[in-house]
Amino acid sequence: MKRVNVTYTLITDESKSKVLMVKNVGRSSWSLPGGAVEPDESLEQAAIREANEETGFDVKVYGIVAINECKFEHLNEHAIFIVFRAEITGGTEQIVRPDEISEIAWKDIEEADQLMPFYKGGIRNLISGNEITYFNEGTK
């Protein structure tokens, strides 16, 4: 199976009661902003790029709040999903890639949990829980 790394950003409003989500074209499902890591791109770079491409926002990423994985046998892919906590530092909310994203919305945590039930302990746990330090050691 081919390994695919995917990064997502968990962005909350100031009150930490809403989560920024995107609706994916084709699947009609909601997710956190994110996507596949490109060759020669770090996890951090991918998370920042994908957040901007899907929402129009510039973000700063911090630690990792979740790591999930899934084997997609029909695609012959083994995906690792890495979720970074992030905050908006600039930009303007806009759908930059309408071929991939149909909507951007701030969802209440309870609704986000229903739309993304695969995070153990729920979104609130990701927001209030411990994060794992991420440090890119560069190329050696």
C-alpha cells in the first residue's frame, strides 16, 4: 500500500466554542481544512498551505492534537492524518478552490463532533487536551 500523509488544521474562534470547517465537493462531507502533503514539503508547510488554499486564511500552526490513520483498500493507500492546532494570523475568508471546497463555516463543537465522529473523545477533547510538540529538524 502507498503511504499518504495528510495534514489538517484545528482552528477555533476566540471563545473556543466554534471550529472552522470546510465542505468538500464530491463527497459532500465536512472536515477540518487540510489535505495531502506534497513531495519535499514538511508537515507544517502542508498544514499552512492547505489551510490557506481551502479557506483564504493565513495560519500559524502549533502542536499536534491528533493522529489518525486509515487503510483505503480500494485506493491501495494507507493514510496518516495529522491534526495541528492553528490560529488565524491574516487573510480573508474565501473559497480559493471551488473545485474542492463548496462551503466554509464556523461550526459549534457539538455539530463538529457529529460531522467528524472519528476523533477519540471528540473535538472538545482536542481543543482542551494536551498537544504534542512538533519540531521540524530540517534536512540532514
